[in-house]
Amino acid sequence: MKLLTKPLLLTRYTAIFPTVKKLLKKWWLLSEKLPQELKEQAQASIKLKTFHCIGGAVYSLYPGVDQRVMLKAIVALQTISDYLDNLCDRVSVNNDRAFRQLHLSFLDALDLTRPLHDYYRYYPYQESVYLTSLVKTCREQIKLMPRYQDYQTEINQLASYYCELQVLKHLTPSGELYLKQWIAEQFITLDSPLLWNEWAAAAGSTLGIFYCFAASFHNFTPGIRTRIYQAYFPWIQSLHILLDYFIDRSEDRKHRDLNFTFYHRDSKHAAERLAYIYQQSRNMICQLPHAYFHELVLDGLLAMYGSDPKLKEQNLEEPYYKIFDTPAPYIMLNACRWLRTVRFLS
């Protein structure tokens, strides 16, 4: 069954790429109304990070979901995430209060009991159309997710981790210190299976929230909901973000940007830790409904990042491919390389 299902899922997955790009085009057109500085950041986040939305869109293929609702919610939330990342990273602003106020939009988008806020209150640039529209679009979609309230606690927790990480990691020069302190207080124990930078990476992913969206179309038991959370946080989310940082090592070193894989001894050690986290993720998904779907997600993550030309440019292919333990990621790797060739992935 798995051998038949995975190729079918891959075919259906590539078929939704045009829909994702159509939704992003809508947000691009709305961004034309922004003041110049905000417009530049909004459009840069869409142009350079389209693959974030394409990656998240795989959750719209989860069995039993309303694909249209899922895609609208995923694209809206991920666009908020990418836009805020640019506002905190690409503009000459270094203000804890401004960053926290901006990230209220991420929290508001996911919780209908929260009032909307003035997200730019402490930011030097203002607008009243784009960010609020993204928030409202996400809220409109979660109203259509049948059992969303079953996951509200988990979603709010993941969202709060995400926002705290984004605020702290963008502060200079003390953000790294505050980040380490927060991780130590929040997650590190004597028997912690992850290093502090790996916990930080886990806080920086949106995949757990996207799967909660999908799971909300099902009547899963409380026990299954707990296993969902434990599989995604920290394991699958840590894998996701560390893979992203691993292929950006050279670029981040050049620009002196924070990179969580720099806290491993070297690239070989980073790859070894990635392999460990990947294996733990595989172990965790065995307990989830439709485990084959999560296998596709894990293998797809390895393949998508493994197909990036930056890996070869940095001579990181040898340690990276040691993470692969079955033929499946290699098969998907070739598919991703082809998608990059025809510019479906960029």
C-alpha cells in the first residue's frame, strides 16, 4: 500500500504548486499598496521564500482534509512568518518591543479568542492593509476546521515558542545570550536528548501547526493528539530547521548570521546529529495515523534540502547523504532535482 500511496501523493503534491503560487500572487498584488520599505520586504519574502509555502502545502494532502481551506490557511500563516522575518532581519530595526508587537499577528492569526492588535505600533513603518488581511484570512480558514479547538492549546504553545525564538534571534548583540537562557530555562534537563541549539531549531518551525490544521479534520483521541505533539516537537521541527540551516552554512558565515549548526563541532558533527534526529523522528511517526504520510514528509525534507545546489557548492554532499538510510529519500531527491530544473522549486 505504501509503495502505491507515496508516488500518488507525490503526483498530487506537484499538482497543487500552481494553486500555491496563485495564492501568493494575490498577496503580492496586495503588497503593491504598501509603503515602499514594507513593500520591498513583503515582495522579497514572497519571491525568495516561495518554497516555504510549497513545502507547507504538503499538509493539504493529508487524508480527509478540505484542501482549499488548508492551502489558504497555510499560505497565509507562512506568508506572515516570512514577512515578519524580513521586517526583523532586513530593516535597520533592533527593538525588542517592536518585534514582539509585530509577532502578535502570528498569535492572533491562530486564536479566534484574541483581539486584533496594532502590529506596527512600535515599528518605524506603518500600514493597515497587508498584515491584517493575512491575519484575517488565516482566522477565516480555521473557523472551517471542524475540530480546531481540540488543538488550540498545542497550537498556541507552538506559536508562542516560534514567536519567542524569532524575537530573540533577531536582537543584536545580546539576542544569542537571551536565546540560550530561554532555551535552558524552558527545555534543558539532565536527560535532555537534544542540544540547546537543536531545541532552538525545534521552536522555529511551523510544521507542527500545519499538521494540527490537518488533524483538526479528524476525531483523534487525546492520546493520539499527545503523540502528534511529541513527534513534531521537538523531533520533526528540529530536523526541518536544522536542515535549512545546514545548507546555508556558507552564506550565514559570510554575513555573520546566526546558524544553529555552527554550534555543532563541525559539519560532520552537524550531519551526525541530523541523522540522529531523523531516526528519532521516524520512530515517533510510527505511532501516528497515516504514518506513510509522515514518512513522505520526512523523506521530502531530506530530498528538498538535499537537492539544493548550495549543498554541492559547499562540499557538504558526503556528510549530508549519510543521513539517508533507505532508498526513498534518494528517489525523492531525483524528483526534487527535476523540479528545480523546471523551476517548480527555487
